Amino acid sequence: MYKTIVRRIVRNGFRALSTGDYQHVLHQFDPQVVFSFAGPAPFGGEFRGVDAVRAWFQHLFSCFPGIQFTVLQVIVQGWPWDTQVATRLSIAAPRTEGGLYQNEAMQFMHLRWGKVVEDRLIEDTYKLSIELQQRLNRDGTEEGERQSLSQNTY
């Protein structure tokens, strides 16, 4: 029963993210959460605390408006005081000139008593790097803006 509830919470979290509601997810994070994203700047790095994760999500949604997450599989292991969750998901985000950015990602979370204490995301960084470069070239984003979140790493 517990594992079913956790799977439902994970799926609901990604549903909320697909509507742009990252606050829904942030409420599930421990104040000292460690969040990491394996990938290029400005998204890549390790971020500590809910405020740093909030800034990460704000930047994600500003760069990828309309981003959608589809959960493909959720695996839950452990007890309420020490739960591991692995999620496989697909990502799609509309491009301003038409078409769709598509990628896949894996997420590994560690929960304690229902709170996320660690959240690690791994996306196909090659596809993401190409997409970010294309968006940079198209939008003329400043290099400093691209690097803004990398200051929160390690």
C-alpha cells in the first residue's frame, strides 16, 4: 500500500510540473534537500535547500515554457523512514518556431518520512546541450544569463 501511495505522489508531482506548478513539488522537499541535475549550464550542478531548487525550477520554466513530463515507470523500495524512488520519464517542450524538444530522463530520490531529502536527475545531456545552444542562438540570450544558476553548484 505504501509503495502505491508513493508512486501516486510521484506521478501527481510530475503532472503538477506539467502545468507549471513547481510549488506543489517544493512542498514535498525537506528544507535541506540536495537536488542535482547532471548536465550543462545553466541547469547542471548540485543545489542545496528549497530556495535554490525553487530558483532552478523558475529558470527551467523560463527557458522551456510549456514543458511536459510523462512518467513511464516508477520503482519504489524501502520503508517510510528510508525510501528510494527511481523514475523514468519523457520530456517534451514546444519550440517557438514550431516542433518539439523531446528527451528522456531518470530520477533517483531518497525520501525520509515522506519528505524528499535527495533528488538527482539525469537527462540525455547531449540532446539537452544541442537544444540549449539552439535556443541561445535563436533567442540571443546573454552568456551570463546562461551561467546564472551554475553559481549554486558545489
